[in-house]
Amino acid sequence: MAATLARTHGTTGVRIAITLRGLNLADIYSPGDRIRQDELAERHGASRPMREALPMPEAEGLARLVANTGAWVSTPSMGECQELYPICERLEPICSE
């Protein structure tokens, strides 16, 4: 679904952001890894830095942008993990049906 949206949605940066959401940053990077814009652009066949691709994952808590420094994959806190675990625990059986 994310790939379909990425092909039909606006600018290159927005398409990449939608693709990143669908792939889940954790499938590409580890928590705390730096997201290098040049590598991101190359991986997705874009010719320019992807500054416009990163605010969407940041807004969803998947990435952390630091001014004049770059972007990193978010590292969930213990509280976030404790909050999400019961949700995943309930969703897994439903998804396996």
C-alpha cells in the first residue's frame, strides 16, 4: 500500500516519507542510527537531499531531527515500550488469524 501511495503522491520527498513509513525505519536502520540524506536519496533514486522527506517520520516519532546536525532513528524510551507492549500483545493474535 505504501508503495502505491508513494508512486501516486506529490513530490519525491513526500513519496520517500510515505515509503519510509510503510517500510518502518527499523527495518532499514537500528535505533539511534544517523539517517544520511545522501544515502536516503541514493537508495530511493532521488537526485537531491531529502530534507522534505524527514519531517513526516519525525512527526510520527520514528525519527529525531537536530538542527544543523542531521536526523537519527528514534530510540524508544522504556515508558514507550511499556505502553506499546500490551497493544502489540493484543494485536498479534488478531493479525495471525
